Amino acid sequence: MESEEQTAIQASVADWAKRELAPGANARDTEARFDPELYLRCGRDLGITRLPFSEEFGGAGAGMQETSVAIEEIARQDQSLAVTLMVSMAAGLMLVENGSVEQIERYLPGIVAGTALGAVAGTEPQAGSWTAGYTTRAVENATGWRIDGEKAFITNAGAPITSVVLVCAVTGGQPDKPQMTMFALPADAPGLVYGKPYDKLGWRSSETRPVFLDGVSAPATSIVGKVGDGRHLVHGAFKVGRILISAMAVGMAQGCLDHAIAYARERKAFGGSIADFQLVQKAIADIAIRVETSRLMVRKSAWMRDEGQLDDGFLSMTKYYSTEAASQCADLAIQVHGGYGFMNECAPTRFWRDGRVLRIGDGTSEIQIGLIARALGLTSLPRAVKT
């Protein structure tokens, strides 16, 4: 059961998103345009960015349960804004849990207030879920560290309101077991260069770019946690991301259900509403079942994190099931819409494109299956599946 606070948050965010996000979502998607003012307005009007942070840092003192509810409702209308929020929150939480006082004072206030964005630069062109394959390297020198390398598919990189980029780099170890360290770099650091925005299938109105590090100078005070903590911190961010990306999947599936029901009721064929046709009813019922099942799994995962009882196996089940189900819901919703569902102006078509990356980001479906198998005690797993 949801608490009164969670119900109130859900109602407030749902109302705002329907008024402020839904009307322009298709246009922003078509133009592949990130709207900084929309993000700032979200922070001012709703305070979503404050939810997962304690009052000590200017936050709302809520938990992952409340945060996931809010992300779900944003994602119900606009997946791109939801992922922008999700990544910035994950960056902020990494700083809260591992950052120095200096780093927290410098970067966290803007992230919490919703006036600035954080980015996490882990993925590289040749290594996504396989974190051991990172090659961006930081070499210690007289003034701190010099960082060189390339990151790929980095959400919030290069956005005009991004203030900090958390970069994971190799700082030692062996080729088959590299030591990694996380650095908090100001977004305008010399040598930190952002490539052109990607031309993406989905999440088109979020800011996503490659990041090039060409002799970036990072003082010792920029290290998040300790030297060698980097891979552990990336995996911690994955866990937050998997809860919130699953909440995004629930929001998308719910959005598909909303549109499928509305269209089935209004569309007339063969002398009546197509909502009266049993096969249409089955398609919509299948969407509804997936929505409710996914939502229960996300709520449980969020509760487990709030209680300090997060189970990696169940989290992988949540991420795998909810994201796969969301794509199935989008496909069913398009089928309900018939020929109109093939048009880009149809919201389920945008969801269908957005949903494809949900099964890739923060650990692919294949990675989740491997982690589930390990949690069940199976031993014939490839060594690479360790994220």
C-alpha cells in the first residue's frame, strides 16, 4: 500500500506532467531538443529533484519509494525528461554517499534545487555493462592527475545547465583487473570536450553526447571516495539507476495503457466501438497486467533500498521484467491504434522508440538474466557477468 505522502506526490506530479509535459512532448521529440527551462520549471514547481536527498542537504528527506513514484509519473508523459532527472539524481546521490565536503558543497546544491544537472561518465565506445573494459586512463603527476580517454552515450553531458561530470578512469591494476577511480570534474574543465548530440532512436529530447578527455587536469581533491573505488561507485550508481529506469518503464507502460483505452473507446468500426471487440480487450488487458506486475516489483525494490535490504537478484528481476514488459506494452498499444499507431504523432509510437533503450541502459537484459541466474545459485556463468 502506498502511504498518504506517496499518493499525494503521485497526484501532484501526474497533474503537472499532464499539463506541462504532454502537450509539447512530441514536438520536443521531433526536434530532438532538450529544453533547460522545462527542467528548471520542474524543479521549481514540483521539487522532484529534492526528493531523494536529506534535509541536511536542502532535500525533502523522502526515499527511493517517493522518488520512483515521481519518476514514474514524469515518464508516463515524457521519457526524456525522466531520464534527465534520473541521471542527475544518481550523480547527486553518489556525491552524498561518497563525496568530500568540498565536492558536496560545490556541486550538490544545484542538483538538489533542480537548477543544475549532474552527469555520470562511465560507458565507453567499447565497454558499457562490461566495466572492466574501460580504457580512459588517469595518470598521477605533480599537480594531481591527468585524464585522457573517451566516454560514450553520456546523458546530460554538454547540457547548458550541467555543472559536474563524474568520470570513471583507470588508475592502475592489471589488464584483466584494472583499478578504477571516480573523479568529479566541473563541466567546463579545460580539456573536457563534448561531441555533437547523438541522433537517437528514442529519448530524443534528452541531452546525450560523447565526452572526450584530452589532458584534463584533475586535482587530488576531485577524487570521489578513494583511489580504486571507481568501479564500486559505478556499480552503486547502476543499482540506483536500475530502480529508477524500472520506474520509467512502469510510467511508459501506464502511458501506453492510458492511450490504448482512450483510443479504443473513441474509435468506431463495424458499427461500434473497437473497445467492444474481445481481441482489443485482450490486448489492453495484457497491457494492464504488465503495468500492475511491474509496478509492484518496482515498489518492492524501492522499499528494499530504503530499508537497507536491497537484493541484487530481485533488483535484476525488476529491471529485466519491467523494461521488457514496457516494450511489449508499447507494441500492443500501437496494434490497438491500427494505422494511426504507425504515425510518429501517436504517443505509443514515441514510447515504443523510447522503450528500446530501457532494455539496454544500466545493464542490458542479458546482463540481468546472468545476474538473476547467479542469485539463484547457478554456477556455469561467464566470468564477465560481474556488474
